[in-house]
Amino acid sequence: MATGIGGFLRRLRQGHVKDEETKLGEAQEGETVRAEGARRRRDRNSPSTYLQPEPCTTLSDCEQYGRGSSENYFERLPSEIILKICSFLDASTLFNISFVNKRFHDLANSNALWSVLYASQFEKKKWRPRGGVMTEAVSSTSVEGKPAGYWKKLLLKEMAGYTDTMWKTELRHMNPHTGMPALTEHVLRRLHIQWEITLINKNGRESVYEHTHTFFEGSSVTVYWNRGGWPFMSSLTGLQLHGIMCPARPASGDKPRWRSLIHTTSLTKSVHWSFLGADELVKLLRFNNGIIVGVWRGNWKIAFVMINLHFHKLIERSLLGSPFCTYIPMEDTALDSDRGRHGYTLHIVLHNPLHRIMCQRFSPLYISRVPYQGDYVQLIAIDLADVLQHRPVAKISVPWEAEGFQGDVERCCMMTLTVLDEAQRPFWCVSSPVRMSNKLRVLDLEHAGEQFGIVYEDVEGKVRMTFVWMEDLQQCFLVQLITAFPAAKVKRRFGGES
């Protein structure tokens, strides 16, 4: 009996303890649930919650989330699919994407892509007799049998006119007066070469303008732009000049034209431009690379752009560059025991887009040291002391036309200068706008009149001209012309000590 009662009491106490433990566990669990609910309500009311991702519950979930956020899905695509996408691109775009990475470089140089582009661009234009054999037909056998990049090089050369050997032959005939190829203008017109400028604003946006007029001189061409919606000068940072080869009869389905970068010029005010002249309506700003920008007075909005291009290597620069890189000619060197002291030829033209102001050729000229400047040598074409060498010049000015207005800015013009060595090879070629200013130091001359000067200087050389205005004759005379260039330039060209 006692044993039965004792066992009953022990079981009763154990049950009571279990009940208390259960209640304590339920209470703790309830507290946890209530705290979690309160935290979630606070998080829902917090605005930063929407910007945070859900917390990862497991390590594998975190790893998968991290991998998915930075994964490049193009790397997972098979090469066949990327080639199919690239097959819809034109030659210029396909050329650009080859610089993305190594995989794209290999895929974008595929002969399968470029052979199709070559066939669509040029094979259909070739005439073949019926039943004749295709000499360079694009077939699967010819594509597979060519080395990598073959059809790409062939297409780009065709687009740039590189394989057109006729113009290379035509440029061999030199004009004995200017020293430049005599048929340069003819070749430019036959190949339908044009020029366009790209203006870049501070936001990186580009605006392209096709040229309006071209004015050919004996050794240069002046390209003129005066149509389109022009921006303000203050909004621009740069200008790019491209040469383009247009089809003879452009059609709506024609492929994009090949663009060859000739030069890039900064349009910022700090260093890169200077004041050239002004009239009642416009101001002319002079930049590097022979560029004139006309802006309206008052608001500084562009009215027109004018660029003077020298004939030296102009066709090569307009065709054989890429959209991003300029054509770099091979440097012409010649070892000479006399170290370049032979007779030079100087051809100079002062002109504007409509008129030739002065054109003179001086030969032979011999170099001499510049006084007090031992690192420069000079060619004296017109000496102050020799009155017989003095030359009359016409009115120096730059006419312009824009938006129905016309004007004429005086005391400025274009200068095209060519220095040839004894073998009649170009030694220094310049095409640039120049400004006539009053001379600060008046020279003692036999001619009585107001004196003016033109000074041009770049890293390759200097030009100094002195003019005298004779009131009684109502005529301006060029009384001094000196060209100087670094002695190191002669040394590099001919070797030895200059």
C-alpha cells in the first residue's frame, strides 16, 4: 500500500514538472514570435527596407546570389550564337567590337563573317562572263582555305580604295611649279572623296556635318561648312575631321561610308585658339591644323567652319586611316654628304576661298644660321635690302557667307607653304590661316609707308613676312620673307651635323 501511494506521488510530481517546463517553453516561444512580429512591423515601416535584399537563409543561397549578380551572360553563350548575332552587323561595327576582349577579337575576325560582308559589298559589282570561272569568288572552299583575318583585310582595303592602284599611278606625275602631284584635284573628284567634321560637346555628344563647298588652289584645298544647326562655342570641347569616300550615285541601301580620321583638334579656349579677325557680324577664331571657326558677334554661336588642307599626302590621309587613328606616312630620309646644304625650293601662296592673293616660287635657296638662334637655320627668300625682290600683293582678306549673310574680314588670309629639298621632295608643308598685324618695330626701308607683319610658327618651323602699304600707289608690297626651321630637322633628314 505504501509502495503504491509513493509511486503515485512520484508520478504526480513528474507530471507537474513536465507541465511547468511545457508552459515555460510555450511562453518563451510566444515571446520570440511577438518580438519577431514587432521587428517585421518596424522593418515594413522603415523606408530603407525596400532598398535591401532579403537575407540569405543558407550559405548555398548566398553563394548562388553572389554568383548571379556579377555573371556575364555573354560568356555563357555558345560561339555559334554570338557569330549569328555578329552576322547582322556592318563592317564598321564589327571592326569596333573586336576590341572588347580576346574572345570577341577572335570571333569578330572570323573569315565566315567577313567573307559574307565582302561578297555582299563587292562580289555583286564584279562582271563575269557567262560560264566563266570565278577568279576570287567567295565560296566555302575559299573561305576555309584562307588564313585568319584574310577577308577582313581584303574588305577594309577595298572600302578605303587601297587596292585602286590607278590613283597611285596618277599621283606620280608632279607639278614642277608646286612640287605636289599634278592630278591631286582630279583624283579627289574621281574617287568622290569628301570631308566631314564631328563636333563634340562637353557631355560627349557628337554632331556630324558634311562639307558645303570646296575651293581648290594649286597646292591645297579649302573646305567650307556653313549649313546645319550649329552649337555655341562654349559648349564644345573638340573637333574631328574625317575623309570619306562616297559612291558616285548614292542610294538608300548603301552601306555606311568608310571614315578616315585626318586629325583631332581641341576647341577649348585656354590654349588652342587665337583671335584672327572680325567684321561687323562675325569673329574669326584660328585653331591648329588650318581651322577657322566663324562665330556670330554677341552670342558666340558658330556661323561657319573653314579648313585649309595641304595636298601633301592628302589622298592617303583621307582614305588610308581608320575612324579612330590617322594615317602615318613613312618618314623620308636621305643621307647626304653635304648635310642638306643644297638648294631648296620655296613655294608660297596667300589666298582665300575665292581669290589668290599672291603666289611665288623661289629657287634655289641656301640655308644659313639664324643670328642669335644657333639651333635654327633659315632660308631668306626676299631680302629687305634688295628692292628688286619686293613683290606686290592684292588685298588680304577672308570673305564668308552664312545663313544668307555675307562679309569680308580684312587683314587675314590662308597661307599654303611648301619647302622642297634638292630632289624636289617635300621637306616642310604648311596650310594655315594667318593674320596681318601692325609691326611693333618699324624697319628702316626705302619705301615710306605703314608696315605690317605676318608671323607663323609651329614645332616644324617659322615663317616671317613684312609688308609695306604705299599710300601713293594704293598698293601693298611684300618686302621680306624668311623661313626658318630647327637645325635638328635637317640633321634627321640628311644625317650628319647641320
